[in-house]
Amino acid sequence: MALYAIADLHLGRDMSVFGPQWENHEEKIVENWCRVVDPEDTVFVLGDISWAMRLEEAEPHFKLLKSLPGKKRILKGNHDYWWATERKMKMAGFIDGNIKFLQPEILEGVAVCGTRGWILPGHPQFQEEADGKVYRRELLRLEMALESLLKIRQEEPILVMMHYPPALPGNKSGFIDLMEGYGVKKCYYGHLHGPDQVKALVGNHWGIEFHLVAADYVDFTPVLVKA
């Protein structure tokens, strides 16, 4: 039973306007997902799942997601405007035994938790008035998730899942401080596309291994996290 991660499925929209690599991207996702993921595996889907604006509009996209092999753990992205409370998503049939919110848990010998993240201080688009409060709230959410892991974890390595990048290359953030403090070994995230991927945080930094798993970066194929 293996663990995989992928972000930015962007279901429900013709994404080819963002480059030829996005042509027929849903078909690519289905083909590659079915090729690598087995029914007993788990896939972390790290945000920007659907372009739907309302919950009911996302129904066909979740129907597709459920049809794919494996169990899914989902995280909200910045384009998931349809996202609702767990109660509403359960009532709509989105959240069930096959698809669950990403929460702190032990899976296949690793301890996993995560949060959406946000635009980082130091980013050209960051504005304290608009973004500071959300950024600090996301820091708190990650800290709470890591604390929850400590209550159930023994010696399992800690993995963090996010939608937004946790840091800018060469520039620490509060997310990195938390990961260092809790001994996080790996971090997986999405959100970055096109030219932004050139400056993505990948590889080992500050003793943590970072992986960008945006769909177009990984050839629309779920990335192996733990075999």
C-alpha cells in the first residue's frame, strides 16, 4: 500500500490556454493515475481540485476523482471556491470512505499533516494588510496539526502537505521554522505553474526535502511519497 501526492488537477476547465502541456490534461491525469496507483493506495490531492464556483458544480469532478484507484486525502487550494464545510460536503456525498479531508494521521509508517498555506512575506504580491492575517492563521493551523501528530506519533518520520509553497528559495518563512522545530523530514506542495516553477523550492533545504507536485510539473502523474 503506497502513498502518492499530486496538486492542481484543475478539473472542469480547458487549461490549454496556459500552454500546450495542458492540452487534454484531464485525460492525462486519468491515464497516468490509473497506471501508477493501485486500489489499496492513498493519494494526497493538494488543492486546486476543481474550477467549480459552487459545491453542486463540483459534483462531476468528484465523481471522476472517486472513479480513480485509491483512497484520497484532499486539501483546499486557492481556486477551490466551491469548498464547503465537512458537514455540507458529506451531505453532498463528496466526503466518504473514499475521499476525506487531510488531517493528522499515521499512514504506511509515516506521520502526515498539512495546511493550505498562503502568499509569503517577501513575495512581490504580499501585502500585510490583506495577507498578513491569513498567513499567520495558516501558521497556527500547521502548528496545531503538528501538535496533533505528536499525540499519535511514535518514531514515524513527519511529512507536511501544503498547497502553497512553504518558502521562497533562500528565504525562510514561519512554515520552515515550524518544520525545523518539529523535525519534519519532507514537504510536498503545488500551486506553481509555468515560469514560476523555475524558482520552485525543490531538493534539500534547511535539512528538509521539498517536492513540487503541481500536475504540470510532474507530467500529470501522482508522485510516489512512500512505497
